[in-house]
Amino acid sequence: MKMSQKGSTEASVIVCAHNEEKYVRKCLSSILNAVSKIDSEIVFVADRCTDNTVEMARKLGVTNVIEKKWKKMEKQLC
């Protein structure tokens, strides 16, 4: 992801995911390819993932990851 010299962003892409380990590589690779020539940012929002979704996003170079984790009480209710 490139930033302009002025620090402005031409595109922001928000990806929301819950246990998408199987698909996250293809999704993010496609997005990264599409925005490779413009100033962009990817915001990856992981909602209570229990698989390797977050780790895979980070491996692919996504640095803006918002991770919602389970609280102890929420786990007991499910």
C-alpha cells in the first residue's frame, strides 16, 4: 500500500471478517492487486475469529487490524 507524498489516501477499503481463514488470502490478494497503483489503506475488522483469519491478514501485509475478541461471559452464553 502506497501513500502519497502529501499523506492523503485515495481509497480506503474496509474488510469485515469472521472465521474466513479459507477465503481471506484470495480476498486480500485481490484487493491489494486492485489498489496497488493508488494511495490506499485497508482496514481489516475481525469479529471474534477463532481460526487463523487475523494471522493470515497480517501475513499478507495488512497493518490496520481491528480485532474484536470474545469476552468470557459471551463464550458461556453461546
